Amino acid sequence: MKKGKLFGVGVGPGDTDLLTIKATKILKNVEVICSPRSAKLKPSLALSIVQPILDERNEKYDILDPLFPMIEDKSALNSYWDLAAEIINTNLSDGKDVAFITLGDPTIYSTFSYVAKRIAESGYEIEIIPGITSFTGCAAAAGISLAEKDEIVVIVPKVDDRLKRIMEYGDTFVIMKTSRHSEILEEIVNQDNRDKSIISVQNCSMQDENVFEGFSKDKKYLSTTIVKFRDKK
Amino acid sequence: MKKGKLFGVGVGPGDTDLLTIKATKILKNVEVICSPRSAKLKPSLALSIVQPILDERNEKYDILDPLFPMIEDKSALNSYWDLAAEIINTNLSDGKDVAFITLGDPTIYSTFSYVAKRIAESGYEIEIIPGITSFTGCAAAAGISLAEKDEIVVIVPKVDDRLKRIMEYGDTFVIMKTSRHSEILEEIVNQDNRDKSIISVQNCSMQDENVFEGFSKDKKYLSTTIVKFRDKK
């Protein structure tokens, strides 16, 4: 019997038109869409992005929506990922192809990697479909280049001491999910005395997208700050 | 009279199916496609990627193919960019929309930024359409994640002392165009005694794509090496 295949599909930052042709082809053909939720009653943003594509389908499809809560407890998280992998495995074993959709790109800070490891151990075929990352989406929205010539770009998911230590060695810094730590970020960035520009983007490529100079201070979840230093150390 | 608009369109790493829906819509509607060539007789890779989309068009379009040679001389380069901006300006002034196509993403090491600055100075509207970057394309091809949890990703366009200095502060390093400097790269990477994995991708997402462990030693132009360190300093 034919075994199913798992696709990790990057759906980009928010605008459905930022899906790739390849992603839309897969989303129109797989039997099962897997779209994790962060809370029991919270609708999935990734699912809302691909919904217009799914609405064009004639054949039915199933939706798996495993719960991936935003918690720090590693062993609890492992149980959630185990459970998700188990449900996906059952579908693959039944010969159904599964598209696991993920915001941005599946290889950049995505829960897809944890689930994919488990599915790979079970021996199923996996293919990753790259997506538009939030940071190139943000740079496009802000109308700036992230890097030119020999510039080094650093992508940092968390505002902490490691950012402080690496700062003097890079030219452009993309700091993700910045709203919750904007004061500390401002302090770290201002300790570097190079000439710099700071731009933040909230809800990139969505209808309420907001691009502005400076740090992102209100607690919107999807915010990214880009710091560009103009002279090299 | 209506003025034209300049679109910077990222066409991704090589596979036409990695174009976004947004990019295809623009490519089917603009009056002019601008696709720089690196040599007089060399066909443009970006143009070959979008050709299947252009072939679906009913209306005619013009192609501008300014020469952007791969030289280091800054003042000579500036003249080439000035010339390209001038031709684009003429088209915009005639009310024609222009799509400047660029491999990967227009905000990451793209000549688009140099031309866009000049067009912006002339007061025309510019919109950037993000594309799949070569490094997420490479990670997808290799079936690996670039970053998980708190990991810091560093993107480096050149193998030199700056890479050496920043290395101990990051977790994943994406080094672009590595073939020409693979020996020095290997030396720098091996000086770091952390446990690591090294994967190179040549001609990502193209028909002759080649993914392998270790460094990329033959002189193919489009090669990228991903170094992942497993333990943090």
C-alpha cells in the first residue's frame, strides 16, 4: 500500500499572495492539512492565510489541529509534539499526504522541525517547501535592504546577553518578537555607538501592518525590529 | 499623466514554482521586465526562472537587460547602476510599470537596492515583493532546520576575518558563494571546537541541485554552506 508523504509548507508572513506556487499546488492536493493551534479556542493564523486556497478545492480534506501551547516546560512540550506526530503518522500510514503548515518558513524557528524529527524516525518521506520569512517580508514592507555587499546579517529570536555579545560583530540585526522586551533591546542597541537606523514592523503583510522608526513597544505578538549599523567595526 | 511604479520582485532560488502568487500577478501585468545580465552574452538566470510565467501572457512586454558586470571597481559599478536607473526612469516617466527581477529576495545582497535608491531619488513609487531566499531554499533542500528555540543565525556573504571573529557568538552560519573560498572556510570553521554539522548545497532548487555533507569545493557559482554548531558557548 502507498505510504503518505509529509510536506512542511511555509505559508509566509500573512498575505495569502505571499504563498509560493509550489505551496498552493500542495495545499490543493493533499488529503490532510495539519495546522497547530497555540490555544484551544484560538484560530490558527497559518490556516487563515491558506484558507482562500483551500476554498478553491473541489475534493474534501481533513484538518488536524494539534495543540502546541506556548509554554516553557520541555517535557510537557515533548508530549504535545509526540501526540501530533502520532496523529500525523496514522494518516501517513493510511496512505494520506499531510501538509503541515507553518508561518514564515519551516526551517526558521518553526515547531515543524520537532514534529518532522519524529516523523523521520518512523521512516516516512518528508519534503520542506520554503516560505517567505517574516524578516524579508518586514524589510520589503519597510522598503529597506537587509544586506548589501559584505554586510553580515544576524537573526536573533530573543533579547538577552547573547545578543549583547554578538552585536559588535554584525551589520544588520533582525530581532524577532521584540514587543515584550523593547526596553532591554533599546538599552542593548544604544550601548553600540555606531551610526544606526532602527525600524520595526508589526503584523507584516497583514491588513493592519504597521511600519515605523524605532522600537516596537506595544505587546503585539508578531513584531520584528531591524537594526542597521552604518559603519563597520 | 499616470506615472509608472517600480516593483523589486524576488524570484527565489531557481525553481519557477518557488515564485510567490504576488510575484506572478505582477509579472503578468507590468509593461516592462528589467533583468540585469552579468555578462554581455550570458543569459539571465532570473529571467529563465520567470520565463514560464511570461509565456502565459497575452499582452506584449518589453525587456530591459542592463549590464551589471561582476567587477570590484566602485566608480565603474556606479556608472552601470546610473545607466540602468536612467533607462528605468524613462519607462516610469512614460507611465509604464517596471518589474526588476532579482534572484532570491530583493533585500538580501541584491543589486536591486542600488538601483532602487536612484529611482527613489527621482520620486517614483517603489514596492518590494519578497522572494524565497537561497538559504531557506538550501535548508529545505537539505531537510534541516536553520534555527530552533533561542539559536542565533548569522548570514555571511564573504569568507574573511569578520567571519572568524563572529563565529563563536552564533549557532548557525549560512555562508554564501562558498566554492571560491572553501579551503579558508574549512580552516576557520575547524578552529571552532564545538560539535558541528556542515552541509553544502549547489544550484539550489534547480534540476542539477546537489546537497552533500562538507564544504563545496568545485567552483560552481551558486553554492551555499550551512554550518550548525550543536552546543552553545
